[in-house]
Amino acid sequence: MNIERSLRELEVLALELTPPLVLESNVCVSAVIEAMRRRGLGYALLETAGHLAGIFTERDVFLSVLDNDTVLGKPVAACMTANPGRVYGSDPVWRVIHMMHAGGYRQVPVVDNEDRILGCVRHKDIAGYLVDHYAVHVLNLPPDPEQVARAPEGG
């Protein structure tokens, strides 16, 4: 099967996703940042009453928190991206890739039909899938497929 067809047929939940960091949207910003740091994740999914309410990312830290210590004690709802783009677990991976490309996202929440959080697809998850399943095609391409080396490596 070719790469494009695979990405159009593979469901999002078939990817090997890292368990997401899910917190209540009323948690203070400093606690969310600390939880992200402890888990080594660049995002936190925020919920209210068990449903996706928003996402808080490293980008939000740079844009809303740095040089503005007053927000650290406020609820993360004040700084998160509310009602973020999302996909359903049964959506094809191709849809996530399109959302990431069009919106400049690195993480896309995965929800069920009632907006309950199932996971989060990161750009790393998609890259990992491609490397695991299409290594010959992905890892052996030069930066420019039309590029021809003028000298052997190291020469």
C-alpha cells in the first residue's frame, strides 16, 4: 500500500499515541506548566465537566506567560486556546495532517462523539508511523529529491 492511501485509510486511534495530559480548565497556569514539564509534553488538554474545553501548548507559554508572571496563578482557561480543532478517533490520519498543515498545529486533540477526550495526535506520532511503516521511502530521501550529490559523502 502506498503512503497516501495508508494515511487516507488509517484511523487516528490506530496510531500509537502517548497517553494525553488532561487537566481541568480551572487549574492554575503554573500547575499546568509544571505538569507539562513533569510529563515531558508540549501540551495539556483541558476539560470542563468531562468534555474538551481547550488546549494549552508551549506556544501559549511563550505568548501569554513569559514576561507576564501575573497569569501564573490564574486559571489556565484565561490562556488556553478554547474550543480547539479536533478529530474523532475514527477519522483518517490524513485529516489530522491536513489540519496540522493548514493551522500550523503540532498537536490535535482526539475526541469521541460526545467531545470526551480520547487522546492527542502529535506531529511526532505521524512521523513515527511513517518511519515505522515506510522507512525505505522516508529515511532515504535527500532533502531535495531532485538533488544529485557532486561528491561522495565525506569527500
